[in-house]
Amino acid sequence: RLAALREAAVPLLSAARATLNRLCAATGETAHMSHIQGNQLATLTYAYGARHGTQVRMEDAEVLSFHATSSGLAVLGFASTQFVDDILSRPLAAYTSETQTDPARIRADLEQVRQLGIAESANGFESDVHSFAVPLFGPDTKPIGALAVAAPVSRMSNALKSRIQAALRQATQDLTQRTGGLFPAAYPQENTP
């Protein structure tokens, strides 16, 4: 599928930055991309919206939790059973008082992620942060990372939720295809443009 040639011509980081800028323009909020590196999920790049003085801030190469972030849940929702079992068999840290650490409840949440194609987390990794994320897929239809948009909880209205979800669905379609990725058959196609 010419994925190797395409990746050489349009590196993932460059393609991701353009996509994140579009996400920021559409939502006015912080957008970021994470990438799976072994058994960790690390922030690859991010962009800040210019509409608000109060923003969710990111750290370079920040390691994100699989069980406590929308990015991690988006990846787990479409990862192999073995990968999910490995992640959920470890001790699951409680980052806030609202972090879900019960593997059975996380697995139940992953069912909804699979049905919708999008994950949501509020106050799970950091207090006062509400985020949505979608998985990014490689040429083998396996998740390689996630795209997310995060905002302060106080600003997350129903209208903003809808705008973020629509923008993320468009963004994952665009970035997955531009980098030679393919969606798995289980990904809800009615949720992609």
C-alpha cells in the first residue's frame, strides 16, 4: 500500500501537526497526539487553541496512562486482547479521586469505546480536565496512538462536546489515511465521514 513511501514523504509528526492545528481551529481547545512506544503511550505533539486564556497544558513527551486518559482508552478499545490484558493486569494508579482503577469497569467502558469509536475521560488523569480521543491506526489496522482534544471541565458544554467529537472523527479519518493506515472492520464506520 505504499505506506513506507508515504511515511517517508509525509512524516507522521508533520502530518499530525497540521491535523492538530485544524482541531484547534475547529474546537478552540488543546489538541494532542499520542503514540504507542512499547507498553507506553507518549505525547508526540500538541497544539493550543487561541480562543481562551485558560487551557489544558501538555508536557513534551509526557507519558499518558492507558486506563485514566481518553487517549489511552481509545487505544485500548481497539488493541489486541493480549495488550489490554497486559495493561489491565498491572497495578492501576489513581491519579485523582475520580480515576477508574477497577479492571472490570474499565473493560465495560471499552465496550462503549468500540461502539462509538471515541473515548471520553473527565477528571481521570488530571483534575478539571475533560477530554475526548479517537484511535489512529497503522497499515496493519492496529492502533498506533490517538488524537485527543481536552478542555477545562467548566467549559465542556454539550455544544462543545458535539463539536469536539465531530472534529475528532474527521481528524482520525484524515490522519489515518494520510499516513497509510487502515481502519479495522470493527471500527464503527458510520462514525467516520
